[in-house]
Amino acid sequence: MKTRTRFAPSPTGYMHIGNLRTALYEYLIAKSTGGDFILRIEDTDQKRFVEGATDIIFQTLKRVGMNWDEGPDIGGDFGPYIQSERRAIYAEYAHKLVELGGAHYCFCAHKDEEDENGDEPQTHAKLKDPCKLIPLEEAKRRIAAGEPFVVRQNINKKGTSVFHDVVYGDIEIDYDELDEGVLLKSDGLPTYNFANVIDDHLMQISHVVRGNEYISSTPKYNLIYEAFGWTPPIYVHVPQVMKDAQHKLSKRNGDASFQDLVAKGYLPEAILNYIALLGWNPGSEQEIFSLQELEKCFSTERLNKSPAIFDINKLTWMNGCYIRNLSADEFDALAQPYYKNITTSINTKALSAALQPRIETLNQIAEQIDFLQQVPDYDMELYTNKKMKTTPEIAHLALQLVLPTLQKVTDWSNDNLFNVLKEVAISNELKNGQILYPVRIALSGKETTPGGATELAVILGKDESIKRIQTALQKLNG
Ligand code: GLU
């Protein structure tokens, strides 16, 4: 049987990292076995409708290169792929399930399925629904007469349910622990607990990957499969993505979604690579994987059940690797938006070349280049540097020596400038640092810069560099 997996997000308006990881594992299970990856939008909770949220799902998956074989936008043989468009299908199967004895009509809780606390109304607590006793013919008459109703699951079994999960092994849950929850709501829409079963079956899904919070409800889904005489899919429950040992990675922390991370200067490819390893290991020391490489080596046996802790430092390190692996042009293109507020004429190619090896997230560009617009107001003590053997006096001398030399330079390249300044040092019996360090401070007003003195000079261009050295000399005179 062909592997068919599905990513079934609810349109919440952002892509939680845990959801993206689920999508990735679904995608990899399909692609590593020549199967199909299906996108299904689970929008039956109309109260939570967010405008534009489906587009965010599409864009995120496309941005990381996870293309789907069937989905709302491209169709497929098993559509529609948006749950709110499958209303008639759920109604048909809900009524069938009642006929088969897997569910019953309930009239007393239509006001609704949950109270304010999200709990089921007391009358329906486990197996005690009085509506279960209403004869089917009578229930049908009441429905035909227009009485609002819900379809509620029957849990008639006793004892223990056992099912297998690829990650967690055999799982046992007592039937007593399951509630007879609503499957079809009074508005005619299904709950997740019903829709997931119907859709996964009708869409011929072979593997279901989802968060381990769904484990406890899985016996209920299995009862529905059983009532219809269907085979359940292979279950792959994955541990939650945690911020630390106690807390889930939550939207409130501001770094829980793909969108948050991209806004902070992380590359989509690096994010994807990092989350692949949050709960899966390749069985080797290799850490950097492209999506294509993951497709080749992924296997569900290497998924693990220990909680996956999201380590932003590790992601930052990995992002740095990805930044360094970009071609110069690719990096320059990504860096351009960060340069747009600089009005002085600068050599952005040289700037990008200086930045690329030095940053780990794109957002670090901003703090590296703040001096380009203007030299910050700095203290003369900045010229004192033990390692470079400089003081404000030496800096004064160095800049006086450097200025006329630089004014004469025509080949304003890093190599040439470096040779010229080295020459100034040698002929004046100074150390290289005693020339280069003061020039760097004069050009930037900062101790840490994206590159050394001559790189900065190339970035700023000749006119601006000369101007800054003249200003520094004035300061040192004063
Ligand atoms: N819509 C569900 C969610 O976003 C999907 C769970 C599943 O994959 O079955 O949590």
C-alpha cells in the first residue's frame, strides 16, 4: 500500500514550531518511501477562524520546500481538503455510525458541547448520558421535527484498550477513562474527534503523526474505526516541543512560531534542519541536513519519546553555519533589506563580504552596521588598547601619518590598503596594530566592527574614510 501522510493544521494565523515539525515528519515519512504528502485544513472550529490563516500555512510550507501532492489549492482525488467544505460527508457518516451502534443522538446538550470551562456538561459525564436510552426511532422523529441535536459517541466496551504507537510502543488505556464526547455538533460540523477519523480513512492515510496530547483519545478513534469496520492508520505520536523541562514552547514567549524566528533573522532552511533533530536523530554525528538529505535518511525508528527541548542557542549556531554556507550573492540579497536605511554611499558588496563570516542571525546585521550612518560619539579612551599598544597619543601620531598617504591612494582595495598601511607602520617603526587599530576606531567609533581597518575603509569608500579620519584628528587635537 502506498504511504500517504497528511498534515492537518488548524488555521490559527501562525505556524507553531511543533506543528511545523509534525508536518516535516509527515512529509519525510511520505517522501522517504515514495509516498504522497497531503495537506488538509482543519477549520471546523469556526469560533477560532482567523482571516488569511490558510495562506500562512501555504506560504510556510512552500518557504521550507515541503510541497504537497494534494491539498486545498491543487485538489486531488480525495477532496475537498478543507474540513468546512466536507460538512455533508461528516453528517452522512455520523448518521451511519448511529445506525451501527457506535454513537447516539443527544438532545439535551445541544446548547452546547462544552461549558465555560471547556468541560462536558455533568449529565454527560462518562457513559451516563440519559439520551442513550431514547429509542432510535423516537430520536429520528424528534430530529425530523426539527429539534436540535448532537451526535455523541457510545463507549460501550469495558476493560482495557491496547494499541500500538511507533514512538511509544504498546499503549493501554482503560475504556472507563474515555468520555462519550460529541462527534457532530448542533451546527452540523464535526468535532476533531470525529473528523480526523473520517478524513484519515476516506483520504486513505497510512500514517498519522501528531502530538502526544492525542494519545489519550486514540482509543476513542479506534472504536470509531472498529464500528465502521475500517483499519486504523499507523500511529506516530511525537513528544511536545518544550521551552524547558516544565514549560511548553508557547506563542506567548514570542519565539514559538516559524514566523517569529524568521522575523528574528533565522533562515527557513536552518529552522527546518534544527526542528528535524528535535525528536529524531540520524544515528550519526551529522547535524547539517538539507531537506533532500533528510528525505534520504529519515526513518521512524529513530524518533524518540523524550521531551524535545527547543534550544535557541543551538538553532543560532546552526543558523550561523547556514549563513556561512550561502554564496556571496545569496547572502548579499538577504542582507540588502538591512541596508536600506543607510544614506551614506557605501560599498554594500564589501559590507556583505565582511558580515557573512561574522554573524549568526540576519538581525545581528543591524547592530554590526549602526556606525555606517554616522560615527557614534565615542570617548578618546577608546584609542587606548594594551594589546595593540595604542594610546590616544599614538593614535594621534598614527592618523597624522596615515591621512596624507591615504589621500594619495587610487587603488582603494582591501589588499592594497593593507599593504599601504603596513608600509606606514614599517617606515615609522610602529607595530601594524598601532596604525590599524586607530584607523579602525576613527572609521567606526567602535571596538567591535565587521572587519578590520582596511575592510571598513573599503566599505565606507575613500571620501567618507578620509572625512572620518580628519574628524578623528580634530577630536584628538581637542
Ligand atoms: N488540527 C489538529 C491540530 O492542529 C491536527 C492534529 C492531527 O494531526 O490529527 O492539532
